[in-house]
Amino acid sequence: MKKQGLPENITADDVAAAAGVSRWTVNRAFKRDASISPKTREKVMKAATEMGYLPDLRAASLASDRSNLAALLIDDFANPHKLVMLERITRIMRKRGWDSLLVNTLDRADAGSALLNASQRRVDATILIGIQFDDEVLSAAQSARRFRKLIIFARTSNSPDTISIAVDDEAATTEIAHYVESKGYKRPLYLAGPRTYSAHLRRKETFCCFWKERQNYAPEVFSVSKYDPMLSSEIVRQALCNRPKDTLPDIIVCENDALAIGAIDTIRHTLKLRVPEDIAVIGFDDVPLAETLNYRLTTYRQPITEMAEYLVDVLESEQDTNLDKTFLGQLVVRDTA
Amino acid sequence: MKKQGLPENITADDVAAAAGVSRWTVNRAFKRDASISPKTREKVMKAATEMGYLPDLRAASLASDRSNLAALLIDDFANPHKLVMLERITRIMRKRGWDSLLVNTLDRADAGSALLNASQRRVDATILIGIQFDDEVLSAAQSARRFRKLIIFARTSNSPDTISIAVDDEAATTEIAHYVESKGYKRPLYLAGPRTYSAHLRRKETFCCFWKERQNYAPEVFSVSKYDPMLSSEIVRQALCNRPKDTLPDIIVCENDALAIGAIDTIRHTLKLRVPEDIAVIGFDDVPLAETLNYRLTTYRQPITEMAEYLVDVLESEQDTNLDKTFLGQLVVRDTA
DNA sequence: CAAAAAAATGCACGCGTGTGCAAAAACAGT
DNA sequence: ACTGTTTTTGCACACGCGTGCATTTTTTTG
């Protein structure tokens, strides 16, 4: 693919020679708020464009020790909400001049190595958008130092070395619980996802506490080991298929939409019951599928855009403590509850 | 987050001093098949581990002109199949030692700038997994040179400067068409996606030619401007909602699963008809949702894993011509056709 | 119009590693 | 022990740009 007659690598020196200035002036032309006169910059840019020159970000990063690059670690691709977060985060990062290194963490054992992988590229920050990051991994990460910032997105963590950006699970779940109560549901079933350690959600706990306190009994709880609609379908089937009708829950409150979608499928196609008339369902996240004709899912929307903007604020921030932040989302009432 | 008392940046020099060897020996220890004695390597690695040293990949890339990094450009996050490709590609790349730079291309106008963005990081290859890459962008990319390899994934292109890795659309669509014919469908409707230029699919054309040749009439065709289930639902509704029953298609053949899912939703929930009894549906891709209880979609599965493995072969290949390759997938018959 | 202030430009040095070759060390065979 | 061979190690130089400061040019001001 090498074009003949064209130099293999155009550097700032080449452009400098062509424009009749020094190399440093060339690089200044490419740097915002650099001290350079408008007409020199124009002259340089003209030469650069003709020669197809663009600064080498590796060298820039090496020299300045800032890369404008952040690693995104993800491990849970079955959850459609991940796609939404990924899209929003990469879009907003790019809009604000940040590139993203995507690292697909294979499993829990792999998380540590993924972290080191990112650190070798000397990224300015590492963003965790997954579930399999437990204490060991986090402490290993810290002991390896080389991590400027370790950000946990859409999940809260108590680790002091970590910055957590997430919705306020307690507020959100309380709002959901109030809604469930106000609609007169009496036998809620809580469908929880995998339980994690360092970085977790406080949804199940909040819902159950709320219900026990207000209604004087604990809701039934089932747990799915992965945020995967098909797995959720299977767990709900096992939980409900042989039960007499009057012992069935009247609503399934799900930790997120992936679980809710699986639950709805089972209710409709395996149990042959109606949603919401026989069993209502409520989700969390508001994934694109939740809005489709088929699901029309009642769910809680996280303000992902706002969270992603704040994420970039954090990337660009100089301070390194007290950056945790929680957000409020909004209950989206559709047809399933 | 700086740990006190620890040096800010541990370099190979530090490790060399600690291990009593030269810097070059330290770096050799980290390089496979480098000429180094086992016990020296062990000694170096021990010191390196204690000090938390890992080679700086930016500097390595700068010096060697190889980054083991490839850019992934994506623009179409509404299509669930993108998530599958992304997952598979990043997983296999990582397994084989490659990192990925994810670039979210905002729109067609942005594609060129995204390409330049990637080139500034001096990636070894740029992989296009989107639709909005037309001739202009590709030629701009080439004229900017700095692109070692430009790979178009899951789409074919005739550009000589490009490497295309895709399923054999003609073979796949022919298999689908044979299936449709053999099942006795008589009024197929082809639901196509957005039409593109340089990088395209040959599905619609193949299906229509096949049908015209064998049945002597052209199937009806509708086109959706984005691979988005909700948009597909809307187009199908407009196309079919006021039609007398006997003029409705008996099968909708969709360019991919995103469209098929939207079509099914409309058939069931808006037209109040049954799938496949009233209208059958067939998709393409075999996204995870296709397998769920709710859809049980008949579709064509692309061998993404195999394609991703080949992609890495291409990344590692020295030659730079004749690397295009097409793959055969498999028809997955479920309940919708 | 000269002097002072401000803006623009040039430069030595450093960032951390790879390459190819030369020097040194280890090993083999007699 | 001695030579020839192979393995291992060290090193000068290069990769392309940023930083901080010194120098030059331009602008401002009395």
C-alpha cells in the first residue's frame, strides 16, 4: 500500500523545511492556544496539508506524558445496555478529544491482565464498565501503580483509590418501589443479577428493605448469574413454571432490562400468561429494545449522556480525590407495569 | 493517586540497575524469542516484577514502527449485530496480542476525520465495521497515506487499496432464496437496508435476480434508511397497514436481523397477524435476540469467529495484496419461516 | 522615534524503547 | 589448553515530539 515517490514518514521536520520555519513552529501550529502568529500558522498548515502531515501522537504522548487516551474495560457483552454505554461514552469522549482503547475482558481471572495491558499503553485513565472487577483486581491494579485514574462507571465502589460514576441506586429503586406499591401490587418478585464485591449495585437490598419496612414481609428473590435475557428466561421458567396460579407473583421487579426482557418472554411464551394483566414487569436502564412495540417496558432511565459528560470532566480534572458522583434518572412508564 | 516513596516512572534502566545488567538485556527479557539466557531472563523478570515494571508500548511503537494496535471504526450502534462483531473481534485480537482503538464515527461527514484520528495514533491497521464509508472517504484515507492496512469487515468492497473480509453474500442469499422457494412462498417482500457505495452488500440484488429468473417476476422491495428495529417497524407499517389481506406478502426477507425483528413486531402488534402463519420472516446475522423465545427467528449465521481469526491473520500478514476473503455461513431454521 | 513591553520563534535536552552490529562470554571438539 | 563456533550481552543511534528558556521580532507607549 506504499505510494511510490512519496516519503514514507512525513515528520514535522519535513513540513518545517517546506514552510521555511523551525520544527517547533510546525508543532506549535497544531497546538491550540500555542504562542504563534496567525499567518505563520496558516503557512505551516498549508504546507502540512499538502504533504499530508499530522503529528504523531505516540511521540507527543511520550514527550508530554499525557496521551488523551483512556482504556475502556468491558466484560459483559450480553447485556444490551453495555452497547448503549459504549456508544455514548466513545461518542462524547471523541467529541471532546479523547480516544478510547477498548479492552474486552474475557473473565474474572483475565481482568487483572487486561488492566496491565492498558497500563502498558500508558493511558491517562482506565474506565471499568463491567461486573467482574473485585477487590483483588482493584488492589492489584493499584499496586501496579501506573494508573493515573481508575474510574468505575455505572456502579458504585467504596474503594478510596477509585472514582465511581453511577446513578443513585437507592433513590432510583425507592422510586420504583413507591410506584410498585402505589399500583397496588402485592406479591413482587425481585429478579437480581450476579452479586459482586467491590463494585456493586444497591438495588436488590434497597427494594427488599423498602418492602419489608412498608409491607411487613420480604419479597421473593431470584438471582441470575449473568445479565443475559436467555439466562433470565430460563431462571424465571424454573422459578415459576410449576406453581399454582395464585402463588405466582403479580409483578417481577428486575435489576435491569436484560433480565426483564427474558422474564417477559418466559411469561408470554412459556407460561402463556399476559403482561401486565397476569404478571407485570419492571426493568432498569431503558435499553432501545424497551421502547419497541413488542416490549413497551416500564423501566428506569439512567442519564447516560450526562454521566458520560461528567466522565470526561473527570478525565480532564486535575484533582484526584472526591470525584465520585451519583446521578438521578427517571422512571419511564410504558405498558408492562 | 501517586504512591509516596515510589518512583513515578520505572523504566528499563531502573530494572537494569537493580538486576545488574544493561538496559537492552532488560528489554530482551520481555521479548519473545529474543536472544537471552534463561537465567538472565529470570533474574531480570524477578527484579521487574518487584519494581512493577512493564515496558512502555508507546516508546516501543515509536522505535519499532509497529504498534500492535488496530483502530476499529463503527458508526451503527443501533444494529445489535455490531455488538456481536465488536465482542468477537476485540476478544480474538486481544487473545492474539492486539489492542483495539475504538472510534465511534458520528456520521458520514465524520468518517474521514475519524480515520485521520486513528492515523495519528499510527495504528498498524484500520478496520471499518460500518456502513457510512463511501468512495470519498476511502480515497481521502488513501491519499492521507499513513494507513498500513485498511480492512473492511463484514462488507465487500472493490477498492484495490482495501482488504475486505465478509460472508459470500451471493451464496448466502441464494441459499435463502432456495429455501424460500422450496417452502412454497409466492409473494416475497424484500426489506433492504441503506444503500451504500464503495462497501456494500449484494443481498437485495442477488435475491431479486434469483426470483425474477426462477419465478418470472420481481419481488416487491422496501428500504429502511438505518439498521434499526424501530425504524424497520415503522417502514413495514407504512408499507402494509392499509392493504387488503390478499395483497400482503406471505414472507418478508430481511437484509438483516435488526430489520427482521422490527418487521415481526409490526406484524404481530400493529397488523395483529401471526408469524409465520400469516406472514413469515427471515433474517440475516443470527443475533443473540434471534434465538430468544420471543422471536425464534429463521436467519443466516455469519461465521464471525472464523472471520475475526482471519482478520488477525491479515493484521499479522506481511503481504499487502490479495488478502480479500469471503466466508460461508449457515442457514439457521427456527420458527419464523 | 526610541525605549519598553509583548509576542513569536528557535533550540538543547529529554521521553523510553528497538535495531543492527560489535564485543564478550560460554561452549564444543581435539 | 587451544582454537573455532555459537550464544549472550553491550552500545551508538534513531524514532518524533514537548518543555522551558533564550533569542529575535513585532507592537505599544510616552
